[in-house]
Amino acid sequence: MTRILNGQDLIDAGARSGAWFKAALAAGDAALGRGASFEEALALALSFQPPLPSTLPLSAPGELPFHVNLYPDTPEEEENAAAVKRAMRTLMRTPMVRAGAVMPDACPTGVEGSIPVGGVVLSEAIHPGMHSADVCCSVMMTIFREVDPAPLLEAIQAVTHFGPGGRAPGDQIQPEAGLLARFAENAFLKDQTRIATEHFGTQGDGNHFAYVGRLASSGETVLVTHHGSRGPGARLFARGMEAAERHRQRLSPETLPVNAWIPPDTREGDAYWEALQILRAWTKANHEILHERAAARVGAQRVWRFWNEHNFVFRRSDGLFAHAKGATPAFDGWAEDATELTLIPLNMAQPILIARGRNAPNGLGFSPHGAGRNLSRTAHRRKMEGRAPEEVFAEETRGIDARFFSGAIDLSELPSAYKDVGSLRRHIEAYDLAEIVDQVLPYGCVMAGDAGEPFWRHKKKAEPVLA
């Protein structure tokens, strides 16, 4: 039987994978068909390999400016804004980057030079570090007819799961078979079908939440959930960073590891892009199953639903990749299921803003995703030292039914941990980033929190969960 060349033959011979494989393998097989030896055919195929590119240097400091959509009003905001600008100035030197912007809710995160929360970056390549481990972190809103907020809050508390890990074996929810098949077919996700099932119907930790309120315009009850792609996303991020680091060492050693990229015109780039789309579909389905299960418990009828993500990568019509780390797309046609509306949660005690994105050039077509922070979680906890957590909680959540899923009060997720709401709204208007068209007025909220006995059970007698 005549030997046929395949991609593994080229890789075993030391070739770098790429789009050139197709033509190379065709030429090698044609040579075999003419009677050439395998070694001759392999040599011919290897001749198609493009030469190694010269390494790409960093852009000069300040060569590529970026849009700043925030103005500080206080010393804390001054310090925060300065840190955000330092991070962006460093990031903008990355060779593939073409434009950048920061939203009013921006705050620094991670190592020096990493994209801040509230950052937007346009690039010719995909940078896993610019969408972070919380891939496709997003919010979904469902409006329900003829249901009170109280039982709906109890229902979402009963059907969701926050915190590390997934659901116990007897409590797992099976994702749709076609979606799991897409996992199995992708080079980055093929061994993640088990974790994709275990984590389906879960919401993570930190600032992820389930929020219940009423629509200001109509009084209808609304459920909003906030989470990303959980374990599958974290694993894709780790693998994406490993792949990007291999390319960084070869293409641009001066680039910071946190800003390494995966070239899009490679098999690896295609596989990573497809993996992101698979996780987007998984995350959307994850929101939907929680909303549907909560609705079923209270017999609620859905009126309308929409969602949008704020930690993701979007491909624009000009071919550039728009990276958002805590910013919501508002440019035309950013997704097939896009609406003109975006959601801007503020904090557990404030309304969630329903906005129409402006596609502002100074925002690179994005709008804010939330209130943001001026202090890190640790710094805010330090600021609260000396006050009993229960006292702070009671003061800051007066008038709403606020809970932390696993029990302990998390001071870093209380309203005072976030930026001033009035200031954010003034920023949105001043920079024409979005038009506020409605609000979800708060009734109650379930957030992740730390482990411990649920303190809210001691505040009042537990209400029965409707079957």
C-alpha cells in the first residue's frame, strides 16, 4: 500500500504547524504518486514551510495612544486611574495591538502590564491573557409575568450552585448532546466533557450573583444571573496561555508573557477561536438552564430574555480581534444573537441599568459592564477593619434581601466595595458610552461568599421553597 503523507509526518520532521500544511501535503502526495520515495516526498513537502519571521520588537513607549473614558474625582480614584493608565501604557507596546480604551469602571488587575478590568484592546491576534480565566463572564436577564420577587429569589437560591467545584453526581445536569460533541471535536476542549457536565448549572464565586428585582418601567419581575464558563473556561485559558507562550518565545521574546498571543492564521489559532465559541454556547445554555429551573419552581411565564458577555474576544468586520476584560460590546453585529441592549450591574443594593450601547469610537464600540472598584478586595477589607461584618452588612443592604450562598459575609462584595454609582452614570453620559433606557430595581440578591452557616437563616424564619 502506498504511503500517504499526513500532518504528523511534517511535525515529526520538526515542521511548525500552519496553513501551509495543506499545499505541502498535496505536493508530497502528488510526488509519491509519480513514484518518488517517501523521503523525497517529505523533503518536497517541507520545502513549503515559510521561513521563520524576524522577531517583533515592542512598540515605542507612547507610540500607540489609547482612549481614557474616566476622570477621577477623589484621591482614591486618582490612584486607581493612574494605575490603570500605567497598565495600559505597558500593554499598548505589544506588537500586535492596534488600539485600546478603558471604561469608567476600570481598575487594575494582575501583574504589571496586564489588561485592566474595564479594558478594551484591538489586536491582529488572540491574546488569552486579555480575556482572562473567567472566559465569557456574562449577564442574562429574563422578565417574568405574574410572579412575585420573593418566591423567585427562593427558587434561584434552591436551583443554583456557587463556589468551587461542580454539582454532586446525583445532582448533575446534562448539557445538550450536540454541545458536548463540539467539546469532544476541539483540540483544546476534547477532554473537558466531564467537567463541562459537572459544572453545568453552577455560577462560580467572587462577584457572581443571582439578582431578583422589578422592572422600573412596568413592575414586572426580573431575574439576572452573572457568571462565566467555570471550569471549562479556566482550563481553556491555561492551555491558551501555554500555546501563546510558545509563540511569544519564537515571535516576540520582549513581549510580556501575560500579553502573549496565538497567531490566527494557524491551525492552533483556528482551534482556539472555535473553542471560545463553544464556551460561549455552553455559558449561554448555563444561564438559560438556571433561569428555566427557577421559573419552573414558581410557575413563572417568560416574557423576554437577553444576555451579553463582558470577558471575551470578538472578531470585527475589519478582521481585528476585540478583547474585552470587563466591557460589553455595543458595536453593530457583534454576535448573531446580539440585541441593541446591554446590562450594567452596579452593586447588590442598586438598580441594574438596562442600556442601549452607543458604539462610541472613544470606547472602541464597547460600553461599561458594571460599577468597578477603586480598591482591591484586600484593601477594602482592610479599610473595614474594626467594624463587625454583620453591622456593615445590615447598614449597606437595608431594604433588600441580600444573601451570600455559602454563608459568610464577604465585605469585598458589599456596595461600599464598588465605585460611586452616581459618578459612573455621569461618566457614561459624559463620554456618550450608552443610553440608559430602563432599570431593574432590587428586591434581593444571592452572591457567592465564603463557606459557613448561612447567616440569613438567622435573620428571619426561612420561607418554604415552592415545588
